Amino acid sequence: MFLTRFSLVLSIVPAIYMLIAGVAWTDHIHRGTELDGIVIFLVVMVLPCLCAVVRLIEHPRLLYWSDLLVFATTILLMVATRGGSAWVLAGIPLQGLCALFRKAIQMPNGIVLLTGPTGSGKTTTLYTVINYLKRPGLNISTVEDPIEYNIRGVNQTQVNLATGMTFARSLRTLLRQDPDIIMVGEMRDQETAEIAIRASLTGHLVLSTLHTNDAASAVTRMVDMGVEPYLVASSVTMIVAQRLVRRICERCKVEDEISDDVRKGIGLGPGTKVYKGLGCSACGRTGYHGRTGVFEVLPVTEDVRRLINEKAYADAMKDQAMREGLVTLRDDALAKLVAGVTSLEEVMREVCVTA
């Protein structure tokens, strides 16, 4: 069980850092550790920094602050599991959106984009799609930085800038091998985006990601890169924005007491029930167990294509999509809040839900 909050005695922090860094720099980290059939990998990222430590020194008669400027190191541990759970597309069930998504990823060509901030689960969704689509005789190739999961039966290429193996160069070489489906880890520049678009226009299905706040903003992001709007309109078939929220622990879930003013502020009716987790031994006293996705699925229809060609703003495209039935991130987050899947704290942290 991994806890979200813990405390350490300050004197043992350097020893813990040396232990983590020492293990991470050995070959053992690449093999992983198997627990009950699940292979656990720890991805360790270390960054030196200048840290301002503020101490509150308590005196019988007065309180005063003492500032101590020290050199420190931040350590991020990312836990990755392989082989423990199946990747399924059941995470997008709201109002038939899963059917729309399946239709888009089963088309023989076009671009399907996943958008969201770092850590929102875009790569996991892409791997889910690949795992769903793969079958004997289908050539699936990826260009990634880094390769986070190894998928049997899929050609995966690691970007290496030191040797000149960029996203664009890898894509050019990959297209000569006649792939059916291409996954590009991220569209980072105009050259990569244009090669991906040309691949989609010549009969390939392309899956990729962008860093934008919502689905409609992905179009303006590509145009800002320097891609012509008519190329975006003719190639992109679907855009999915997503976030991750923690699930309330079912063992300690109780009704959350919030005022009607708060309900009104987020667009809920008076008396609408919301829930939270009190914390128990099953969830490590956090009140949460697992995570789920919040999605905004935007199919690129004829009217949306027209707006793209007219170089319309993202808000205009989003308004048109809402008239056609778009379920926004806000709508999906509030639906999961009312259903008791997640808490108000999580929804407010990940999605703007104020009315």
C-alpha cells in the first residue's frame, strides 16, 4: 500500500536519498520486482534544486521564523505495473461516447488525438487503444519518448535525440515499412505534426497526444504550430480530452456535508448528494482507492471542419460541438461526483466546474 502522506525524521532523509539513487543507478531497476504475478517498476527521477527551508522555532514567550537556504534534491518515484490488469475501453461509458470512440479508432485512416496535462493518463489510454486494436496480421508501430510499456506484437521505437533519432526522423523511416496503425507519443513540433497528417491522408490511422486544456484547443494548438487549417480539418477525426480523479473508497464512503451555496456554485441542485471517503485500513487512511478518467469526446463533424477551415476560435468550435451533444469535462466530472465515484475535492482539483 502506497500512502499519499507520510512523515520522515529529517536526519535520515540523506540516507534514504542515497539508497533510492543507488538502486536506481543499478541494473536491478530495469528488471522490476514481481508481486503476486504483477511486475512492479519504479521510475526514479532526480532533480537538484535550491530549497528554502522555513523553520518555525517555538519559544515559551514568542514565535519567530528562521529561514535556512540549503542545496537539496527533489525525487519523484513513479510506480508502474505490467501484467496486472487488462486494458479495456470501458472507461468512457457516458451517453454512448465509448461507441463513438470505438468507431473513430476502427477507421482505416485519420488522426485521433488525446489531450490533457502531464499525468492525466493520455499514454495509458493510447496503450489501451493499441491493445484493443492489435491482432495478427495488423502492423502497429509506435514512436515514443520514452517507451513506458512493452506491448507484445507491436513495433515500438524509442526517440533518442543524442543520435538524431527524433520523432520526425523516426516517422519518416517508419512510413517506409507500410504500417497500418501509427502511434506518435507526442506532437511536439510542426514537422512531426505534418508528417503525421500526411500519414493519415495516405491511408494510416494515427494516434497521438497534445498538451491542451480541452478538446477544442487541440485544433488551435496545431494551427499555432504552423499546420495549415485545411490539413487539420481533413485529417483529424476525433479529439479526446481527459483528466484523472481518485475514486472514493467503497468501504469508508459517506455523504459529504456541503452547503447549498457550494452546490449552486458548481451547478448542482439543492439537496443533491455528494460523497467522500473518511479513510480506513483498506485505503491507507486516504479515503481513496484507485483512479478513474474524466473525458471530453469531440468528434470532428462537418460543421466543426467548416469552423476549422474558417480559422475559428476554440470557443466557437466547442460551442458548435456542444450543440451537437458534446459532454464536456465539467459535465462528466459532475456526473461522476453525483454518482459517488469521486469527491468534490478531486473534481475541484482537476476540472473547472464553477457555473
